[in-house]
Amino acid sequence: MKGRWVHIPSGRVYNETFNKPKVKGLDDVTGEPLKQRPDDASSAVRERLRLYNETMRPLLDLYGERGILHTFHGTSSDEIWPKVRDTLLKFIPRKK
């Protein structure tokens, strides 16, 4: 997230590790400067992760103990979503 940059007027999003702008720091379409949102700064990301771990750890432990926690690994939503979908479909009754 700290590598995310946004063209504020259009909402176009770029990232330093994928979907880089053609010219660093500038929007591909207009050439205007890109901005980094305050909530994408390293300190904000660290705080969000700290809070996530603090609040979610008890739930993850509980679901893990009950054997109903499913974990998915990947680096993009295109890679992870099919795994999530396939797991969710196992819990949806099929029509006869």
C-alpha cells in the first residue's frame, strides 16, 4: 500500500511495484502530479496492521481452534479470489 499513488481528479491508481506510471510521479493521461494518500504512508500502514493484529488475533485463534479457519496465499486478488470463491461454494447448498 505504501507504493500506491493516485491521480486525485480522476481516481486513477498506480503502484510502484505493478502498474507503474510511464513517468514516475505523473499521471499517464494528463501528466499531472500523483499524490500519495495519507493513509498509504508507511506509518499509517504500520498502525493499521498493528490494530488489525490486535483486534483480529483472538478471532483467528478461535476459528483456528474450531477448525473453521481457512487461509489463502497469493500476491494479488486475481490469484486469491478463485481460492476464496471455491471455498465459499463448498458451504452453499446446491439446487437440485
